[in-house]
Amino acid sequence: MSIDVVTNEDVPQFGLLIRQHRTRIGLTQRELADFSTVSVRAIRDLEQGRARRPRQDTVRLIADGLRLGLRARADLETAANQGRTSWAVKASYEADPPAAPVVADCLFGREQESAVVTGELAGGAERLVTVVGMTGVGRTRLALEVAARLHGADHTPVLWCALTEQPGGPAGGDRMAALVRGCVEQLFEPATDAPGAAAAGEDLAAFVETVAERPPLLVIDGVGDRAARPERFAQLLRHCPGLRVLVTAEHPLEVPGERPFLLTPLMLPEETDPADPSAIGRSAAVRLFVDRARRVRPDFTLTAADAPLVAEICRRVDGLPLALQAAASWLVVYDITMLHQCLHGDPAGLLQHVAGAEGGNRLRDTLHRRLARLPVADRELLATLCARGDSFGLPDVMALTGRGVADSGRVVRDLVLHGLVRPSYDHGQSRFRILHLVRAVHLGATPA
């Protein structure tokens, strides 16, 4: 049996200084604990090097208990600060709470979604919300809106970490940004292209130490395929009770306590009165399309003649914000009639030039990958449903699969959470519509 021996080389300078000052004035660990009100166990762990990140108030109490002068106190604080986040970073964070990144564009048709997520996080009803949905649905834009609302309401600090950016990106020189990035990396399995990302085991502790007294909203944007570490999320939320976390991801993290929030495409124009341009223009999808159309054609207006075609264009791209922006960009070449015809031919191909937020992936390529990630049985079911039409109900799935209500419901739920089908609740009945872009990709040729 081997016995671990703690030598001076194993103990940080801070622990050595405590022991030297304590023995110099003849105090036992118990006596120093009584004078400083720091526990005997904490003092023992610090002196033996088992605890290496003393809190600022712990350093102050021990210095008071040792009756240190100004010079000795400064040396002790300097030693405590070695190998850890600077207290200057913490002071800066508390004095000037960071806000969400600034966005210049307007948000269309997300008032209810923004209010729900903001309310849940602000009131503490939920502490970990994951916004999921189809590529291009606007997960990041919703997170920006929620973060701005929380910061504007009570100056809640917002710490933003975009996992699609490389650690050495624009915020690489910011010590607080580096601390946040290190903490977030610890919450997920290491990325395949970042072999050393999870090496720093103390990043979670450093993050908690910095923000615990003024807990922020931590936004983790663009998780992609990385698998979460449930025990790390639990550790972070446990040690920082006021912390709230907002995640944008392709699918739920499957972490205990998580609240998946499905972000569906924008509201489409009703098909009941296609001749009324004012009714069509109230649709969030149409309003976004018109706004983007005016960026390439400032004179663009929604006329009575064009309104039905614009409504159908919005339906063909399923009300996806990114797809609407891409379609509108073609007005620099096409008129509304030609754009409508092209989208009926190959909607996904026409939008291939647009890259989403998921690492610069093209929209059609991303849709193919998303379909490929489905279990084989679910992918075959979706292919059958696509061949039958663009809408279905739970009884259709039960008839095709031979499964019961519960199992069929789980399959449909997975398709909904993957953003491949859109639920509707007309006349009290649940129906599901397969996105036009999904049908076009699923029934079309494999991309080159």
C-alpha cells in the first residue's frame, strides 16, 4: 500500500505562507480557526495543498486571524491570486455587468416566445432552458432578444459563449471571455477538433468564484453535435444557485432539470382569404420577407397582385427566417412571379447559397445531415409520410408502424423536436405538417 506524502513542492505558495505565519506566532490550526472563523478543515486543506482556490473573503479572514501587517497581507493576497482568475476580473464584472451582443435587425413575430422564455428565466421557474428547432428558425436571434430583455429589466449580467467560434476568435484577448469559454468547455464532451479543450479541470470553480455573488444569464449558443455532461451541469447549477443558463442547440441536451423549448417557424398567412393583402401582410413571415425584400429593392411594396404569390413563397419556405431572407435576396434577379415559380421547382436548391449559424453549413447540406441523424426506422417512416403528402396525424403513424399510441407519440415528438415537422391544433385536433424544405430534400437527389 502506497502512502501519499505532501511535500513543500506540492503545496502552493499560499498554503506555505499560512503555515509559516501560523507557526511563527505559535498558533495551532484550531486556534487559527477560532481567531479567523475559518473552519479547521479549510485551513488544513489550504496548508496541505488540497484546496488551491481560496475565496477572497477567506483570505481576508485568515489574514485578520494571523494579525498580519500591510506588507505580509499583500504577500498573502498575491500568493492566493497565483494560478487563478484575477480579482480584478471579478471586480470589473461586478462593477459593469456585461450585456448581450448588440443586434441591428428587428425581430419579427417572436413576441410570445420571447415573453415565455424571459418570464421563465426571470422568475426562476426554469434555470436551464434549451431552445431547439430547425436550422434557420432563429434560435440565436431569440436568445439575443431574451438576453437583452433580462439585462434591460434589472441589469442581469449576460455572459455569451458561441461554440461555433474558435477559442482564439474575436474575444480571445478578453480574460472574462476566456474564463466563460473554459467553463462552458467543461460542460460538454471535448470537440473532435479541439483535443485540449477540456484539460483545465478548475475552470468551473473559477467561473463560480467570479460570478457567484452576482449570478448571470449564461448563454451557450450553437451546441451542435457535442454531448453534454449532465454531472457538470448539475455541479455548476448547484454551486451557483442564482445562475440561469440559456442554450441554443439542434436537439435537447438530455440533462436533468432541462426545459426544452421548441422554436417553430414564423406564423404563415392564412389560406382562407388569399386575396386580402392587408390580412396577408399581418403574417410575421410576410413582414420579414417584405423587410428583407426592401433591402435589395427599396421600392418593393406588397401589392394586391403580388400578395397571394408572396404568401405562397412564405409557405414554400415554411416560414423559416433564414430561408425567407434567402428567398427575398433573389429579388435582385427575379420578379415575384419568377421567384414563386423557382421555389416550386427546387426550394432547397434555390436557398443553398445561404449559410446558417451552425458553423457556416449550407442550408440544404444541413438538412441532409439532420435527416441522416434520425434512427433508421424514423427516417423510413418520414420518407413514407413524405411520399403520402405534406400532413399527417397520429392515427396515420399508428397505422404505418403498427405501434400503440404511446410509442407512436414518442416517434412524432422526436420528429417535432428535430424541427422536421410542424404541429398544428386546428379545431381541437393535433395534426402535423412536414416542412416543404424537408420534403424537397427527402424526396430529391443526394447533394453533391
